[in-house]
Amino acid sequence: MDVFRIEGPVRLSGQVPVNGSKNAALPIMAAAILAEGQSSLAGVPNLSDVRVFVELLKSLGCGVERRAEGDMLIDSTMIDNPVGDYEIVRKMRASICILGPLLARCGRAEVSMPGGCAIGDRPINLHVRGLRQLGAEIHLKNGYVIAEAPHGLTGASIFLGGSFGSTVLGTANVLMAATLAKGRTVIESAACEPEITDLANCLNDMGARISGIGSPRLVIEGVSQLKPVRYTVIPDRIEAGTFMVAAAITNGELELVNCRLDDMMAVVDKLRGIGIAVEPKGNGCTVAGTGKIIPADITTQPYPGFPTDLQAQFMALLALAQGNSLVIEKIFPDRFMHVAELNRMAADLRKEGPAVVVAGVEKLVAAPVMASDLRASAALVLAGMAAEGTTTINRVYHIDRGYERIEERLNPLGAKIRREEAP
């Protein structure tokens, strides 16, 4: 098991490209199941989560081949095992995305209840409810969701709002299944995240008939079949936001290439309010620290609100603000496992229910810390670059799930990160 040793403080400067979006690529890879033949995807990042999903697709009967950097071929001519096995699915929550397309393509699917980051309870009841409304018979047996629709699916009006807002993966599952359903499906309270928009655009390129893309009301006119696709995945807005915070927390200046600011308005607005300069440039932007971090209040919300996947990174930044900040988590109220680790680095954070009070400190101090999930790992890397001394981050396999070779990309910009085998 690898560890990171990070020397700080450092100042980052230079240019960094943003990779394709993990959270868009995984549902789009699942969408390839819907069409017999070979689909070609560009911009697919080389991450451990993607590699797990490749393993999952191969177990279903797909052929998957990596070509040039970011290019992937998925041959779904034959799906002869519509089963999402526990040993694969337990590694990653996004594996549940195969449920809808398998059901629509094969008339049956068996998918293990998913695993993933330990960031709180994330049930799939909305996925199940939506697919049932399309006519599927679904039950749970031995930890597997078993869905059957031997006579096909039928369009319906479906509401997907939940206790913490719309469900992103649930929207993806129901949307994919509805493309091959008979008649019209209306999804109300659909997730509006850019990754869902990207999936819907890809499905339309495959021959689906989806309107209302980008809005909370999706209308799908079912078609009899879809065709393979050539498609390029959008840039990763969470990776871009992490690099933005990296520039800010090190008082550096970075140029981000392949960054869609239109997908990040809440993040950019918050950075500017904190005192960070963000300016559009070409197909990306420049981000520069100004020597002062202004306190801020942040509340995570469904898109277009502030993303929960950047909450931990911004908390690391606000730990160095000149005053008190408040961070409220409304998507995953238990997503605060990074708080104790940042406090080990001399941050002053106090958890109060679904909120954290952040009292800014003059400096962070290196310490051995433990990565608990993907985005918490990123926050600790950011804190380590700003802290005095050498920070050791254990269990960095978490960060490999969402950031491709992050140390190799940050070190040329001025970071001092070593990947080592744990003793």
C-alpha cells in the first residue's frame, strides 16, 4: 500500500491540463451496453475507478480496449452475463450504473449492492422506484438487486427527488433505461449536473430522443434500438476545482487548460469571494492567490450549487483564512472524516452536526494523516503542500480513484510529493 510524503510549504506555478471527467465517463461507459457494436470514447481518464469499471464491463461480455491516451473502445456486441458481481461492484458505487442499461438491453439484470467511499448512507431506493415505474419487477436477494422486464419497459412519469435533492446516479440509470422503453418517459426532479447533461448528449448521439437536457425535467421518447457512438467526455470539473484550490492554498498561480468555467460558476464565485483571482483564458483559466484568504460560508447543494465533491478541498483552504468560516454539508451530512485529519495538521475545525466551524489559523503543520475517501485525500494533499514540514498521507489508493498520477502532475509545478511503499 502506497503513501505520499509531501514537503511544504511550496508555491505552485505553471500550466496543468484537466483530464476528462470520471463522473461523466463511468455512466457513458455503461451507456455503451445499450447498443450492439463498438463505441469509441475519448477523454476517459486512466483511474483505478475506470479500471474497475472496465473489469465490470468485461465480466458482462463486453470487449474493452485502451488505445491512445484517454481513448477507449467498448464492444458490446455480446452481453452474455448480465450480472454485476459483488467482488467487482463492492469496489465502487458507480457500478450501479449498469443496472438500467442491462435491464433495457437484456430484459434482466442482477447487480450487487454497491460499495465506494465511506461518506455516509447512499441508498438506491430512487433507482429502484424509477425502474419499477418503467415496468420492471425488482427484488433483493442475497445482497443482489434482481430486476426483470421480460416484455420490455414502458414509459412513465417519474419523480426522482430525494431527501438530499436529486439523485445523480439514479437519474443516469432511469434515463438510460427509458431510452429503450416503449412510449414517452418524463423524469421530474432529474439531476442537472453537467455529467448528466453529458450522458444525455451522448445518448442522443446514439440515437436516443431526449429533450430538456440540463433541466430538472427530462422527456424521453423511447426508440427501438441505439447505435454505437464516437464521443468525447467533458473535462472533470472536480479535478479542475482541486487544482484551483491548489493554486490558492500555495499562494501560487496556475493556468488550467481544458476547463469549462460555465460548469463551475458556484466554485468560481466562491473562490473570488475568498480573495482568489480567477480569469478565463482560452479553453481554460488562470487562478492566482493574492496573499490573503478571506473567510467564507459554504453550503453544498445539488448543481448548480456548490458541489459536495469540493467541500473537503475548500475546508483545507479556509483553514488558513483570516477569520471564521462555516461549511454546511447538505448532500452527505456525514462527509467530514477529513476534519480530524486536518486538525492533526494544526487546523482549528469543530464539527457541529452537518456543519463545521472553521477558525482560520496562521499556518498548518505537517503530520502523519490517514486518507478516508477520495476527496478527503485531495484535501490532505492540498494541506500538505501548504504545511510546514513533511506530511505523510497513508492509504493514498483513495486518491488514485479520482486523480490520475496526481504527484506526477503537481511536481513539475513546484510540489514536492513522493510516492513510496508503506513500511
